[in-house]
Amino acid sequence: MSHGMHHIALGAREVEEVARFYAGAFGLRELTRHHYADGALRSVWLELNPGVLMVEHTREERARVEGVGAGPFLLAFAIAAEERALMRGRLEAMGCQVEDESAYTLYARDPEGNRVAVSHYPHPAPGG
């Protein structure tokens, strides 16, 4: 039986830039860095609380996903409703355009084009 999410691994061509985006935009604390034998950066792990966002180096270029794609296609971070305007401002200050929104969620892209969101959608009560 699962005890919840352990980690999310996100491939990135520019690990440092992508990790800096997630740390800055969503306040994720850096946990550790891993390097290849030659000293090049292989990954940066960021605390999700609970869980870890592992930004892992890849040489692959990801196809841009619009709307709902096959497999994982969006990372959504929880915020309080009163933080919505602050988060919009933070994303825009980082050069990240809010490309879509709903009554509860703002949608944008990380530096490599992965779709991200901040949402204050109310979760149903346990057992509800």
C-alpha cells in the first residue's frame, strides 16, 4: 500500500536554470545536488514537503504539450486563494507569462516549456 508521493523526476536540459525557476517561483528549498564523474551537474533535488522534485539532466528535448497530453503533462502547486495575485506577480517578475487561467488556477511554463500551475481549488473533505 502506498504512503503517498515520494518524488517527481523532471528531465531538464539546463538543470541549474530549471531548478532555480522552481525554487524561486514556488519557494522550494534545495536539498542536494548530484554530479557526473566529470563534475558536471546531473541533478538538483528540491523539497516538495511531502516529497521531492528531482530535476534530472537529459539531452532529450521535450515536445510542447498543449492542454491535456498523454502521461504526466502538468505540475500544479497548491496556494491559498489570497496568494493568487502575489503568485501571478512573482511568475511575471521571473519572465514567466501566465498563459491561461480558471477561477481557481493560473497556468504558465517553466524555462523548458513544461506546463506548471498554481491552484487554490478546494479539496473535498476526507471521505467526501
